[in-house]
Amino acid sequence: QVQLAESGGGLVQAGGSLRLSCAASGRTFGYFSMAWFRQAPGKEREFVTAIRMSTRTTSYADSVKGRFTISRDNVKNTVYLQLNSLKPEDTAVYYCAAKGIFGPLEDGYNYWGQGTQVTVSS
């Protein structure tokens, strides 16, 4: 079993920054892919970014390219999401996800965290 715990959410003004963390436990994550998704009120959950832990290959949604950066620490089994130049439309619950099977970085995740709220005020 895999457990994911997000932290780092909060309230920030437009243009500000936040750093989210996702600590994983329960399995060896060297071969996993890990991702961040988000869900805004009244909207479906959407892919934000992902990273393949072994190769550092990354993928980003067009809406966050150039503003968000995903990184990982394989020793700590932790993934980070640096959010810069935040916009009110980035307001959402951000979820960490992981999978141990190969495939597209954008989907197929079967382990999920509880989520952390990010609120961007205008």
C-alpha cells in the first residue's frame, strides 16, 4: 500500500508563490511516476504536472507551463510543486498522485493524497 501526504497549501495574492510537497511512504518509489492534479469548485479534476521518478521526465498542462515546476527527491520519496506567478484561476484543491506502472504521465494514477487547498486572491 502507498500513502501520500500533501502539505504547503494556503492563501496567496495573485502574482505570489507557493511550494507544495508530497511525501510518499509504503513502497519504493524509484520506478514510480508522481503527479499533481487539481480540482476547482464546480469543475472536474484536471492534470497539472507529473514526473517520472527514475528519469526526471516531466509533463505539464499548457495552463501552467512556465509558471509551475515539479521536482523530486528520491531519497526522501518526496515530490515538490513550485507554483509561481499564481492567478486566481489557479485556486483549487491540489492532489498528489502516484502510480507504479509505466504509461503516459498524464493519467493512470491509482494512489491519491487527501489534497491541499490553494487559494489565490485577486
